[in-house]
Amino acid sequence: MRVCIGWRRLLLLLPVIFLFPHIISVLQLHKDSTIEHQHQKLTKKFDHLVFGPAAGEGLHDRLQCQGTKALNKTHFPSSPRNSNYGDGISFVTVFTTYNSTADSFIKSRSSEQVSVGKMSYNKVERSMAVLNVFVNFLERNRVTLYPIKGEYSRDKLMLQRIRSYIVFLEQKLEEQSQLQGRISHYIFTDSDVAVVDDLGQIFKDYPLFDLALTFRNNKEQPLNSGFIAVRGSRSGIQRAKVFLQEVLEVYSSKYMKASRMLGDQLALAWVVKSHPSFNTKRFTRQQPFEEKIGGASVLFLPCATYNWTPPEGAGQFHGMPLDVKVVHFKGSRKRLMLESWNFLNSSPSPHISDMLCLILSSGRTKYDF
Ligand SMILES: *[C@@H]1O[C@H](CO)[C@@H](O)[C@H](O)[C@H]1NC(C)=O
Ligand SMILES: *[C@@H]1O[C@H](CO)[C@@H](O)[C@H](O)[C@H]1NC(C)=O
């Protein structure tokens, strides 16, 4: 179990949910950056991109690259990363910032600069930069900020995040009863993700689910809490809310001491697995599936496509699926998130697939950002 050393030093976190109607997002949890601190002493971290072989070479269903040139153009140059038709989608992220006045560690570090391209960032500016790139990838400039009151202390952050989601959904239910018309679906994500394809499709392809979660073949933590999609219908929001309330209860009663940062994922898994008819073998196959959990219809989506993380270190892995939709820059990969955006933005013919090749071939390095 990973314990977060750096976390202890983050004194105060400001509770904020940024909402970007139609495409919203932002919740930078320092879940990963804290783990980063721990490794810092052990591993060299690079202040520039380091390239290696692109994994998955020769596999027909994986992205094939020649340097940063994609041989499979799977994502169109200007493919809409969110639906311009049908129902809207809002990305929601909870974002907490450091209080550098109160935090002496942060203050002492505030002169430490890290450069990406022409820009230089201190410790506090880094999380804002990640947030900015998160928004840039969503291609929307309509951002709404929802300050949500709560207890955002370091050991309650993940618990509070679920509470904030619930408050948010309650607010949406209330608004819905006043307004009629076009609905918006909600996707709650971490803010260190790049959405590289249209996610509106899942609501059309799977018309029955109330909420969607991403899974991987991992016994202890089969579910990742960094991606939760909620159907924007009245019943969808209502059932997702009840589901999250159960997760919150399980978290409070079972996992408060387990681990500060992983409690939400453990609670999610507990709620799902404790359902009598649930077959955990389904997590071993990379196929989406639907299951009734309590009163909610839950869609399970493979992380490989909807929450893909470049693997670190030497572990075996099989490259990047051609249909990847969300890239998650966990841990010390956040430099890569900014570099990827810069790469896309500075190319005369920007192509998402080429950027994915850059991520694939440089994603195993630990970075300093
Ligand atoms: C991806 O590109 C490679 C190399 O050009 C090609 O052999 C492979 O068939 C392509 N895969 C798909 C699914 O089109
Ligand atoms: C930051 O910390 C200082 C000192 O503890 C405090 O006075 C200030 O209110 C805090 N700022 C916020 C926004 O919480």
C-alpha cells in the first residue's frame, strides 16, 4: 500500500469544483503527486522527454508508431472530443490548491522552478498548469466554478471528493426540476487526464446505464475512481447519487484507516463486489459490461480504453489500444501531459494519433513535474 509522504506537507487545500458547462472539469487531487515525492529520492527524474520503444509493436489492435508519427490514424485531426450533437456533456473535476501562506513546506519550495518548453513553474503553479492543459484538451472555454464547502484536509480529501460529487448531483437535480429541455451528462474525472476522443458515444451506445466506472484486472483495486460518468436524466442522477452515498458510507465505516488516498477505490470495489450476483471474473476481460448494483444500472468500461495510463518502469505491457479515449497522467507523468499539449499545439498539422505515439514512447520515464 502506498503511503503518501509528501502529502503530510500539504497543509491546506482550498475546496473548489470547477465546472465547464458542456465540458467541464477539474479536480486535481494530489493523490499521485504525493506518491511522486516518495520515489523522488530513489529514482532519477527527468526534466525533458525521454523516448523508448513504443510498446505493442506488431500487434494488430495496438497503435503502431514510427517515432512520433502514427501509422494508424485512429483519431481524426479535429475529431470532436465531445459531442456537438445530441445531449451535452459536462466534465467535472474537484480542484484543490495549496495554501502557500499557511504551508511552510510549499513556501520554502516556491522558488524551485521547473521548465516545460518556454514556461517555468514553481510548486504552486504546477497544479494550475495541469488544470489548464486539462481544460485545453476539452476544447471548451466555458468554465464554471462551483465552490463547495467541506473538509478538504489531507486525510479526508478523497472522502470529501465523493461528498462534493453528491452535493453537485443534488444541485443538478434541483436545477432540473426548474428547467426543462436538453439534458447534460456528467463525467467526473481527475484533472491529470487528457480526453482525446468523443465520450458522448458511451451514452448512445449504452442507453440504459445510470453511471459508468472504469475497471482493470487488479485484484485489490479493480476500479479506478478517476473516472465516473453519470447519465444526466433525472433517474440517472438520482441513482448515481444513491450509489455514491453508499460508497461514502462504506468508506466512512471501513476504510478511514486503511489508506488516506485509496479509500475511495477500496470502497467502490467493496460496494460492487458485495453485490451477490456480481462476477469479479469479468474484470479480467477487457470488455465493457453492465450490471445492476443496488438500484443503479452500472456500466463497467475497461481502463485500457477509457482511463489509459502510460506504464512506468520495466513492467510488461502491450501498448496502446487504437480506440483509447482518455489518457491518465498519473504520478510522475504530469510533465508528459504538458509536453503532449505543447507537441499537439506546435504541430503544423496537429494529429492526436501522433501525440499518442509521443505518449506511448515516452510514458515509461519518471518526470520531475
Ligand atoms: C496499423 O498500422 C499498421 C502499420 O501500417 C498496419 O499493419 C495495421 O494493419 C494497422 N492496424 C489497423 C487496425 O488498421
Ligand atoms: C491560508 O492560510 C492562512 C494562514 O493560516 C490563513 O490566514 C488564510 O485564511 C488561508 N487562506 C485560505 C484561502 O484558506
